[in-house]
Amino acid sequence: MADPVSNISYVDHYKGNAMLLPLFEASESQWNRYGRAVAYLIGLCYMFLGVNIIADVFMASIEVITSKTKKIKIATANANGDNGEDSPNAGPHFDTIEVKIWNDTVSNLTLMALGSSAPEILLSIIEIVGNNFEPGDLGPGTIVGSASFNLLVITAICIYCIPDDESRRIKEINVFACTSFFAVFAYIWLYLVIEVITPNVIEIWEGIVTFLFFPLIVLLAFAADKNFWRKQMEMDGDWNQMQVQAGFALGDVFTKQKSGSEEDVRHIIEMGKKQLKDPKEAADIATAEMLRRTHHSRAWYRVIAGRANKGGSKVPFYNKPKVREAMLMPMLVMVPEDEQAVVEGKEPSRNGDMTVARIEFSAAAYSCMENEGTIKLGVIRTGNLNCKTSVNFETSDGTANAGEDYVAKAGVIEFEEGEYIKSIEIEIIDDDVWEETETFFVRLFNPSRGTEMDKICVTQVSIINDDEPGILQFQKPSYLYKESAGMAELVIERNDGCDGRVTVRYKTKDITAIAGKDYEARDEEVEFTHGEVTKTIQIPLHDDDVFNEDKIFEVMLSDPTAGSTLGKSKCTIVTILNDDDYQTLITRVANLTSVNLDKLVIGKESWKQQFTEALSVNGGNVEEAEAIDFVLHFLTFGWKVLFACVPPAHIAGGWLCFCVSLGVIAIVTAIIGDMASILGLLLGIKDSVTAITLVALGTSLPDTFASKVAATNEDTADAAIGNITGSNSVNVFLGLGIPWVIATLYKHYTYASNDRRCKFIVTDKSLPFTIALYSIAAISTLLLLTWRRYSTAAGKAELGGNPSIKKLCGCFCIGLWLIYIVCASLYAYEIIKF
């Protein structure tokens, strides 16, 4: 029988500074040491899972809070400068706009930084308070270790995960520069406090100053966001924007559209001439397009990524091959009114929101002969023309290869005030080898502040071989038209050559549609002149007031001349939809799209919705759930049901959920701290090493998944890596500033000045070395990102670019992190000394 005294000694020895654990002291003392270590390791991993799930609930409340808007009315001026629609006596005219109450930069550095770093910050506070206001090794080590993982590993993953030959640049570079400075300064200040100013002792004023750096970084970042330090602040909009910004300095102006409406779905589908054979696929395409057009916060990506990692509802639309192909391929549309105005040398239409500039290509597809040498692509601006604006562009391969068929190009297009059209000139490489018609793409992205992308942000360029008469075929194997359209327009393409004059006949043939009743028959010849590559034929459609089923007829090509041949698509099917039928189909797609979007809403409005989601696999879509979804649902089921008891995020404006979930995070974090400390004692690992490895990794993984999703789906790098530097500095200012202030004040007023206990003494001798090591790695990584931003070889972007270079950059950052972990661990065990 075990000796009771021995048992107590064993428990005390392997309990350390733990507050809540072990729960069963007497029984645990009889466990095998390493068996107990395995149990604590499994328990620690499960607690990491729990804290990440409740942290997602916390982030959902933050998203609800920071996304609030306020409607205001502003007076508008007509073209003559009057405040009336027709005359100065007509009275003022007002437009109602929505203004975000929270500025994005302020919310990122306050609530969202707190949401992302809550476990690390609370661990540091709980450790000091629970240790009788004495310093511990776990909290500070976790903060520094988490900062190194965030900046080095997450940055490496984001650089590498961008698809080849795509890139992402940081848009808010002023804010990023400000937070990057503090991401290094915070740790230099930490080193100075611990090692130089008052070695190993924290004074009251040092804790207060550390905490006060938090509001300082928020104010300076906000100033950088608004360019307050310039002598004359540049305004990206017209006088209406100036009025709004002056009245609501903390907010940003935006236009909120109803997502998932039938008008949105109809526009997306009709502009792309999408065939609605599968309404669900069409709904996925519409949902993906709406998500692509919408800017999402860091909290949104954190919650969405968290759902996928616990078997909940996911965002599958970007990953389905058919949907991704539909999103990447530019939509072939008819020439819009604005483009026709550009062709005729007129200024584009100014209809729509005049406070925002909109930029797009003048056409969704271009073509040129191989021997032309260059091709010019038109880029037009509509909306607000009274400001300077810019947008980035870059080429990407299709079937044409950069360096062999064309010269890759990337850069920035700048519009001066009043300019509404620019062009991009791309060099085409001519060779003597016969090739099929090849294509590449040009993408517009990263518009400047006050500017948004319009419908055609990607265009397709076809390079046509000029040495053969060509192959003639229809552009599409099938077409879909409403009977009220009046005219079916079918495009005949001339591929793989355009030398000389050729002709081809086309003829209609009834299937279920009847010529003369449903459409007009045609049997005619089409002529292609030398160099001409497309022809559009028109077939009139007959509309009637009688409800009919869909009608189908066929159009066939025949008799090509002058050596030309027919391609695979030598016939096409035209479907005439009854208008009522078409509307029913659109309504069905709109409903499916609305369901898709509802699954992605952050936060629930009732406990019933929360418990329903907690009990469901893959958001209730069991048919599309994978095996891993069931496994994750099983592992997280207990946590999801428990945390479904937290008040829904949409109650009380999100603040009730915010407070309750923060308290729950504190409880779970306290257990994590105890488990990590006991596990380290059982395995003979110091708290400082446990902190920078196991604990830092467990608390940072959710941010890793969120950053990866943001990097691949956003047009800029801000949501992916732009917030890392801010979070790293906030970790220090709040995670160490708050407990330092509490502990130093407690000791000052509790103990006499001559009592040694009145001093807050830092006992972790390896902490200064760890801080210095991180600072060097952080500076190196930020210099790498700066080089990538201005280097042509790296694509002039922080993320993505040349495949070889992005791999090298990713390996460099991962290598820095491994060096940091190894050197910090060796120093903690005094194997290396400095």
C-alpha cells in the first residue's frame, strides 16, 4: 500500500503552480508518471480544441459588434452645383448612405486583436494572479512564442499557398508600416525593461507605460489609415465623402446591397450566359461571386475557418472544380453601354453611386493576330471621376505561356482626375511554328481607397495563329434565351488561323421549336474577311402570350471554303425558355443562393439555431459531408453543445455574447495553464520551453487556418498577414502591461518598501534571450516582405508570385522559426550561453 506522505509529495512535486488541477490528487499519485503525461497531453490537446471553439464564438460577437452601421442623409449637388434636382428653387436633395460605426483599423487593433489573442493574454493575467502576484514563465513565454509562430510560420504559409503566378499585395500599407514598427518596438521595449532599465525588476511606471502603448498604437494606426499627418489630406471621393468623413471620423462609407436577391442572381447568371442545367451549381457560382465581391474582416475568416475545422458548415464554393473554373474564366458579355461610349470616344455613363469610382476592362475578351506584336486592352473608370485612383494588374497563363507566346506584365494603372479610360499594352511573341489559338488572362485587383472593381475584372486574350485559313465552329455548344428576348445571337469563331477570305453556311433545323411559329428559319452564308476571327449571327425569336414548354431548335454549319474546316462544335442547340419558366428557375436559384449565404452568417439569433448547428454535421448538409467532417464533429461535439449555451451573438448587439464568452475563455485558459505546467513537470520540460512550443502552437493554429483562407480568397494580403503585426504588439501591451500593472500595484500597497516581496522580480532568465531572438527574426521577415513588395522577381507583392521564389521565401521564414525554437530551448537549458 502506498505511503500517504509519499503520495502527497508526489502530487506536490508534479503540480507546480497549478491552481485548479489535479482534480484527483490521491488517485493520480499512484499513476505511472509517463502514463499520466500521456493523459495530460491528450487532455491539453482537447482543451486547445475547446478554447479555439469558444474563441470563434467570441470572434462572432466581435464581428457583429464591429459590423454595425448607421444610416445618415447627406445633401447632394447636381451638375450645376445646385442642391435641387432641376433648379435652385427645387429644394435640397438628400441621399441616404450607410456609415460603419467602427473604423476597420481601430476594430482590428482592439476587439479583433483581443479576440485573436485572448487565450495568450488571459493566460498571462491568470498565471500572475493565481501565483500570488508573482511572475511565471508560461504567460510571457507563450506571448513571445505565439508572436514568432504568427509572424514567421503564418507568413510562410500565406506566401506559399497563393496559386502559381498569382499575387497579393497589402493595400493599407501605411497602417501595416505603423503596426510593423510596433511589432518590433514592443519586444525591444520588453527587452529594455527586463534587461537594461531595471534589470529583472518591473516597476509600476514600466507596467503603466507598457499598457499605455496600446492606445498609442491604436491612435497612430488610425492616423495612418486617415493620413492625418499629411499637410493636405487626400480625399479619395467627392465633396460628399469629405462631408461624411468629417462627421463620422471613425467610420467608413460603403454601399450595402441585398445579397442573394433575385436581381443579383439574375445579373450574375445572365451576364455570364450561364446554362442553368443544374440550379445548385448555378447557386454555388452566384454565392462564390457574391463572396468574391464582398470584403470580409479578419473575424469572418477566423470563424469560417473554425467551422470547417470542427465539422461545421464550410465555404465549399471556391474549391469545387466547376465552380472555380466558372469564377476564373471571364464572362463573355455583350458590349455594354459604357463600353460603346468608350468606343465612340465619349465619356462613360455616370449613373450609379457617384461617391465611388468603379474600374473594369472595356471588354471581357480580346483577340489579336500573332504577328501584330502588341495588343492594347482598354480599362475604363465610371462613377466618381473627380479623384485620383489606381488599380493593379497582372497577366497569368492560360494555354498561352509567358515568355513563349507573350511577355508577362504586371504594374499599376493610375487615373488622374477626370480620366476615364486607360490602356494596358502587352507584347505578343511571333514565331514561325504553327500553333492552335492560345489564351492568357489579365486581372485587375487591389483598387485604391474609394475605388471598387466593377463587373469585368478579368479579361481573356486570345492569340490567333495567322498562317492558316482557320477552323470554324460555334463558340458554345448550346445557348439559352427567353422568348421575350426577341433575338438569339450566336457567335461563330475562326480558330487556329485567319488567313484570307473564307465563307461558311449555317442552317436552322426544328427539334421541338417550329420555324415560323417559335423562330424564323435561316439558311444563309457568313463571310470572314482576312484577319476576321468572329461573326455573330442573329435569329429572330417569336414571343406569344401562351404558356408553352421550353422549345429547342438546332443550327448547323456546313460548306466551309478556301481551305477552312469545321471544328467540333459545328452545331449548336438553342433553347427558348418560357418567361414564366425562366422566372421560376431564377427564383429557385435565388432561394438556393440565399440558403448558401445564410449558412455563412456570423453569429446566430437564437439558442435554437445554435443548438441545431451544434448537433449538425457540415451545417446539416450530410450528403456532402466527408469522413473527416464526421470525425471532427465527434471530437468537438461536447464543446459545441456546451458553448451553444452562450448567449447568441445577435442578442444585445453582441455585447452579452462578448462578455460571457470572454469569461468562458478565461476558465478554459486557466485549465490549459495548469495542464501545460503539470505536463512540463512530468516530462522534465521547463515552462519557458513548453510555452514557446506546445502552448504557442495550440493557441495559434486557428489563426493559421484563417490566414490561409483569407490569403487564397481575398484580392489583397491585408486580411491574411496585415493583422499579424498588430496582434503581436497588442499581445505585449495588454498581455504583459495589464498583469504588470496589477501585480506591481498590489505589491506596492500590500508590502512595506523594505520588504523584498514588494518587488516584482522576473525569474525567467531565458526570457531576454528569447525576446532578442524573436526581434531579429521579426526584422528579417519584415525586410523580406518589403523586398517582395518592390521586387519584380517576386511579383511586387508580399504574397504569391514566382513559384520558385515563393518557395524560397516560405522556407526562409520556416527556417527562422526553427532556429528560434532550437536556440531558445538550448538557452533555457543552459546548453548555449551568451
